[in-house]
Amino acid sequence: MSTCTLSPASAAYLAAVEAELDDLPFDVRAELLDDLADHLAALDEADDVETGDLEELHRRLGRPAPYAAELRASAGLPQRPPGGAPPTPPRPPLGDRIVATSAYRFVDGYRAELRVTWWAARAVLATLLVAAVTGDASLPLPAVLGSRLVGLVTVGLMLWGSFELGRRQLDGRTNRYGRAIAVGGAAVAGLGVLALGADGFDGQAIVYDGPAGAVPYGMWNTDGEPITNLFVYDAEGNLLHDVLVYDQSGRPVVLDGYGDAVRSQPADANGAPVPNAYPVQERPIEWTPDGRAQAGEPLPPPAVVLPRLDEQGARISDAERYGVPEPAIPVTTIAPVTTIDPASTTTTATSAVAPPG
Amino acid sequence: MDASQLLKGVLDLAVLAVIDEADSYGYDVVRRLREAGLEDVGDASVYGTLRRLFQGGKLSSYVVPSDEGPHRKYYGLTASGRDALAESTKHWERFADTLDSLVGLDRKAAA
């Protein structure tokens, strides 16, 4: 079924034939008129046909009433009753009305392409399902039984089987076993999609689940500016050093420096940098006149205006504030350590404190 | 003799034969039938026949996009259509032989 533009004469002829078919079921009439519309469009385009004139169309195709009668007779449809269509034709079913919409007609025009796409998709999905059970269901080439070569062969066999089954269905050559395979295959493919989707969701859940999981990386202000450092002050306005920061789930909060500064991270007792200890010493990268990069002076803490906290609030215990009887147990001991400065061979000792224990 | 009356009985066979030669769309089927000599075949008859054969499972259809105009609905023979074509061809051969004999007898009698 296709959409086409008709000359005024062809459109008038089509409308006249439609009126002659108005007693037929909606879908039957739509099919017949679609064919006629395509035929008229082809006549309009043919160089040797002058269809701008309605009389010429009548000469070629016959008048609308005989055309419609001939169409009915050859199609095995009943002739129009003498009184024409019933005075109040019943409203066509929803399905018929959908079929008559231009959107349906547009999609239906690609029925063949959609069918072939489905055949290929169900073959790939079936292969992915087999691969998920026996090996690695990653794309573009899944590994079946641990082998991508076997996966390639499986994809090929699935495609062949799917297309063969599809062609048999199209030709009406499927028996009940073929139909069972088609329905079962569609069900398996659907389950495969759900299973693969569920796997993907579970994978994400694992990544972000629990305090021992992967570390959240990067924070941004509401204006989109990345947050590269954290400065923490106590109630007296003293800047704290080597503060360990965790989020509400107990995950370490790690910020990125975005490569525009040399970052010196406090390290633990083993010398390993502690990624969620703040503030980080940041030294901006500067360029020498001869084109070499070097770390500049450490950036000072930002100028901030500290509010005066309610003294009563400062006396509230952790048990009252958080509902926990004991303070958090430290798992990391930060020693006075070296800071890592890739742009310089010097190391700098920073003040470090062990967390309360 | 009105050829259109003769055509009515054998249009199914003619359409199946044309499509067996090559998949085709409605306008093209009409054109090929006329080029083959069936100049009186009606457009409506061909389209009605195509629809009836399709509804009967003798034909399958698919749409081919066209850059020059509307998409074209091609028809091809199904296995059932090929069987029907073979069966109709046998019937036609017997019918034509019978008529040839009748016409020949009449001619001999006239001579």
C-alpha cells in the first residue's frame, strides 16, 4: 500500500469508484481503492497517457460504475445492491479505522523491509540467548561455548533458519511444527531481550551498590562547574586537613582534577594516595617560555565567609544527631606522607592527622 | 466473437502465467497481458483477479519503493499458486485440444 499524488482527473475518478463501492466492508474497499490509486498514479506518470482529462480516463478504464462492477465480479465480490449502500453504514471497527490511517499506510508501505528486519533480529536475539547461556553475549559478535568462531557460525545458522522459516510462512508452506517453531522462537527471543535487559540492569546495580563498591567519581555545581576540591571548617572556623569524605551510602567521595592542576593527594600508612581525603593540594600547571609545563605555587584555600553556628547545636551528640551510639570505626590511617607531584621531582610533606579512633 | 467473454474463463491462468514469468505489480501485469496480445483485457478485471488470487493464497505480495513514483505492490507466485498454474495449464491444454478438434472437424465437414 502506498501513498501517491494524483492528477485532479484521477482523483475524481477514484472518488467516483469509491462511491460505487460504498457498500463493501471498509478494509475491502480500502484495498481495492489503494490498488486503483496506484494504477491511476502510474497512468498519470506514463508519458503516453494523457490522463488530465476525465473523459480520457473513462475511455481507458471505463466509466466508474462499470469499472467497479467489473472489479467486483473479477474479485469474487457481490455486486452492489440496487439501493446502494445502507443509509447509515455501521461505524467500521477500530482495526479497520487504523488500517485506513495515513500512518498505517506509511508503515505498511515498508512491510517487506520490516519483515526482513524482524527475521534478522530474531536470529540475532536467539544467538545472543544461546551465547548468554553458554558463553559471552557481548556484541557485535557473541561467543558461543566460549568461542567467537562458534558464535559466528551460530549467527549464520540462526539467520538461515529464520529466513527459511519466514519464507515458508510467507508462502503459506508452514505446517503446525513450523508455526510452533515460529511462535516458540518469538517467545524465546522476547525472553532473551528481557534476560539481557535484566542482566544489564543488574550490572549497573552491582557497580553502585554498597559502601565497598566502586567509587563515585566527579561532582558538579548546579551551574555545571566541576568541583575539584573540598575545604572543611570546624565550628571555630579552623580549616581542617586530611578530612575523609563519604557520601550518604558510605561510599568515598572522589573528585577529579580535570588535568589542569597537579594534585597532591594525602596517602595512607602504606604510601598509597587516599582518593577521598581533602583538601587536595592543587598546583596549577604553568608554561615556561621555552614551552615546558611546570607546577606553579599551591592554590590557597578560597576566601569564604563562615556563618556562626548555633552553640547549642555543636553540643548535640552523634547519637542524637545520627541515631548511632558509636562513632564510625576508622579503616584507614593517614600518615604524614608524601604528596605525588608528577610535574616535579620534589615531594612535599603535608600535615596529616589520623582520624579519631 | 467477443474476446472479453473468452478471457473471463482463462484470466486466472493468464495472470498466473505472467507472474510466473516474473514478479510484477498491477499496472505491469495489465501492460504485459496486453503486449502478449490480450488487448481487450480490462484493468479492473486484472486488479480483481489479482486480489482474488492473493486472497486465495495463490499469490504473495511485497512492496518495492520507487524513486520515480508511488511504492509498487509486487505479486509473486506461492507454492499453491504454482500448483494452480500447473493444474490450469493441463486443463487448458485439454480444452484447447478439444476445441481444435471440434474446429478441425467442422472445417473438414465444410470442405
